[in-house]
Amino acid sequence: MALAHSPGTRETFVRSPATTSVAVVIVNFCQWRNTERLVRQLRRSILMRDRETAFAIVDNASPHDPAAERLRRFPDTRIVANLRNVGFAAAVNRGADLFASDWILLLNPDVSVPDGFLDDVRAAADRAERDDPSIGAIGFRLVDANGAPQASAGPFPTFSSTILGLLRPRASRKCRHYATDQPRDVDWATGGCLLVRRDCFRDTGGLDERYFLYYEDVDFCRRARAAGYTVRYDPSVTATHHSPLHGRRVPAAMRLVTRQALLAYADRHWSARERRWLKRIVRLEALTRRGQATIFGRREDAELYRRLGELANQPTLDRVREAAEFLRSVSASHDLPS
């Protein structure tokens, strides 16, 4: 077995042999207890007893928690301890590299699953192999704590749909709920509960690390489709997502993160004219919110909105990585999720 070294981490890892069917990647940030709960739920599957599953937990510089030590005792679990919050995309890529597997299952720590969940996931993967070998990623049905459906997939965002989406509730701006019991092809599915074929992950180069948080899943699915893969929504597998981003308060630091992600996505996938208009709108938003923050004495927020205006002035993707680095520094002082 070869040694795999992960940059910016405190540990050296041993790569598992290529016998794992599904490698589960969980990115943790200050949610050790949720992560432990989720891993214990996932372990209640036949797939675990057959030793066809392994867990890669990538922690983005969370404070120590006893739950982390308990997780380390599982022989099929590896933990990457990053020295700083590197963002969701970079953390997923590091976790995916820990195990050789046929499929990679991305799960948020604030997800809970029923017994046998991994068996259902493996069955969905088997159906995909049988029905359409070109399927590169599969999104599953998400519900909230009350069992109400959550939108978890949708069409690719366009300039017009993004602007018009501001008139809709946050839960339906990016995603769409597909009221169907049958699998169907979609443009993209959320990375909070996404099964990815290893070949697809490799051929696309994984998630784009220029995204700190948000839109990295949309971008990944778009690149996967461009590479000849299809993305499927399969409602036969259900998970509960307790704290979706659209249900949280949006502080200035988080707004900076999400707008940077949108600007990065636009720079990669929209026309020059649409990018120019988006940057004008974001600059106007930043100026307005900065003025409001200044009036109410929120100096730190005002500085963040000033920085948002600067991000909107950046001409191309050439400086998106620089912006992502800045967001990593923001995350250290604002407890942004990974």
C-alpha cells in the first residue's frame, strides 16, 4: 500500500486497497457530533458487514471534540485534519483521494439516514451500471426534519434565471423539486448528498477548488456532462437534510462567499455580456449593503461588503483563486461552514 500525503494536513494516510465499493466523504467543520451520528447510522448497512465501504472524514480546522477520537477507532475510517478551513471543494478532493473505490458518496454532516441507506445507494449504483453506463453522478431525494421534500437538483443557472430567482423564496432559487417516483436525468444535483462514479470524478479532475463554498456542485455536474457523462436524480433513496443553506441566516461573510461562488461560476460558464451585467449588480448590492452597515455601525460588515465590491471588479477567473484564498482567511474569523 502506498502512502498518500495531503497538503496542509497534520497526518499521513495509508491508501486502502482497491476493493472498496463506495467511499463516503464527509467534510466536517465544527460538527463532530453530527458527523459521528451520521457515520454510526451509515454503518447500519449490509454493505458495511461485507467490508465494501470506507469513510473519509475531512475536518476543516475544527476545535477538538471527543467525537473525533471515537471516530478514529473505527478501522474503516480515515480522518484528514486540515490546518485551516480550505473550503468544501478542496476538502472533498482530499477525502476522495484516500480510498480507491468504484463510487464516491458525498454527504454533509447535517444529514441523517435510515438503516440500510448504503445498501440502497449501492442498489442505485447497480441500476445505473445496468441501465446507463454513462451516468457519472446520482443525486438523491432530500427531505427536511418534518418529512417535507427539499429541492435537491435543477437546471443549470443562467443569468436570467438567477436574477429572476431573487423574486422567489431562497429554497427554490437554485434547486427544483421533482415530484416523481422515477429516476430522471437532470442538469445537476446538490453535493450535500451526491454519488459520483470514480471514473467521472477522475476525468473531470474532481471539484474545482477555486470555489470555497457553493456552486462547486453545479460546476462539477456541468463539466461532467461536457465530458460525456449524465447526471441522474434518483428519488428511491432518501436522506434527511436538517440545515440547508437556504434555511439559515445570511451574515455578511456568508454573502461574500456565495457571491464569490456565483461570480466564479459566471466567469466560467456565462457570456461576457452576462458577466458584465452580473458584476454591475453585485457591485451595486455591495455598495448598498456597505452603506447600510456603516449607518448602523457594523464596521466589520461594511469592510466585508467593500471587499465584495472589489471581487466584483475582478476581470476574469485569473484572480478567482486569489479571491478563494481571501475567503479562507475570512472563514477563520467568522466560523463559516465548509
